[in-house]
Amino acid sequence: MKIIGPDEVHAALSYPALIDALQETFSGEFTMPPRNVFLLDENSDNHDAFAVLPSWNTSLIGVKAFTYFPSNSEPYKSLYSKIMLFDRAHGEPLALVDGTTVTFWRTAGISGLATRLLAREDAETLLLLGTGNLATYIIRANASVRPLKRVLVWGRTPSNARKIVDQMDAELDGIEISVAENLQDACGQADIIVSATASHQPLVQGDWVKEGTHTDFIGNHHADKRECDTALILKSRVYADSYANCFKEAGEVLVPISEGVFNKEDVVADLSEMCAGSAPLRQSDAEITLFKSIGMGISDLVGAGLAYQVASES
């Protein structure tokens, strides 16, 4: 059985190869039971947790397990994650893969997949909200599926946005990368907007987004919080990574539903339907599309499986 650490995951994964693998998996047969999250202490002041996310397809069986200890201090991390892979045909253990790095790669990979399916073919300006660990992955993933000429990075702390800009400017040729000083102006310039922040209040306003834009919201996992306002939901064709996730944790959708202005049936499709070709995607260059992502265990299986495949071949 192989042990595949963070460096090996980084060496094995790339875009758009991971996006291709995600699209192939979501268009086929897979099983993904609900994730189980266990609080480890009944004390309301303690949020230590252990989570298990099982999934399988026709090739692999996998389980992602992670611990979340938000109060940890150095030298300990707040999050530890591993993915165990088994062969689907015989149940043989194959690999133990670092789950933290796979999560970065696959989360941004889903963003790239949504852009591939929903953004205009000629989309060339990306606006990224957020300067956390996912930022560089999101830029790389989206740049691999659309002919980007310009990337704007917005963050509450401009110096953090500048660090992302400097890193990506040195890496990506032919793309102008700059800090977005004014969020409203940046939204009006963007063909693709990806928001991956910890904000609990709407950042992207519907009135700021121009016709033809594709928007993608990643950061919020709370039913009563959101990264965009109701106006954007109402003027968009809305899609989700999964119905179960969307109607449990996506405040971007659930708040407008609670307001009585949006219905569950108004979500056009989930990612499986989008990839299988059984649901309509973008219908015109003028319409606005919105994709809400929470995260799915099957994506971890795909990322870890691809890392295992490449590592085994090398």
C-alpha cells in the first residue's frame, strides 16, 4: 500500500487533467452516502470534531477522514485529513493519501469544471474574492479552461491580495494579474466571478454583475449566511454541486427561499446532471449563471485516485 504525502500530491495533480477526471466521474455512476460529522465534546464551548466522508465509483472505494480542532496552537494544525483508497474490484487497500492537499486541488477543480460548463467560451476576465489557501488553485483551474487575459484579486487585506498577485504573475504568462481596489467596479468588469471567502454577509451584489457573467460561490457553508445577495440569485440561472448540499448548507439559496422569492425547483441542475448532459446549461451569451459549491466526498475520491494513478506510473 502506498503512502502519498503532500509533495507527491502536488507533483501528481494538474489542471485541466483533474477537471477532466472530475467531469468523467460526475457523468457516470458513483455512490456518495451522507458525510458524518461528530462533535467530540458535549461542551458548547468546544468545537473539536471528527468527520468521515465515504464514496465509491466503478474503480475505487474511498473514505476521507479529517479532524478539526479550531483551538489548536503551534506546532499543531487545526485540520488534519487523510483519504484511504481501496480497489473496487477486490477491496484491496491501495493507498493512504494526504487529504488536505487533495482538498485544495479538487475544490478549485470543481470551480474550474463549473466554469467549463457554464461560462461563456470567450470569458477572459476573472475576479477572485478571497486570499486564502485556495486562491492560487482557483486561478490555475479557471485559467486552464478559459482563455483568460486578466485576473483581478480582491481581499479585505490588500497586502494579502498583493501576495497572490505577485505569486501568480510570476507563474502565468500572458495574463495580466492585479489587485482589485474597488469590489463593485471589479464585479462590473468580470466575465467570471469566484468567491471563496469566510464572509457571513453578502459581498457580491446583483446590481453590480453584468450580463453574461458566470458566478461561483465556494466559501460559505452556513444555511443562514451567504456571499451574494438575493438580487443576484433572482437574475441568475442557478446550479449546485448537489441538491442535498444546497438545501442543507447553502445560504445563498436558502435565504431567498426563506424570503419567499425563490423555490427549490428554481435550481436548474446539480453537477451530475450538468456533466451527464441531462440538464440545460448556459442558454445565451447574455444570461448570468450562478454555481453554488459546498463540497462532495466523491471529488476527494477522484483527486486521491488520480494522485495514486500518477504516483504508481512514476
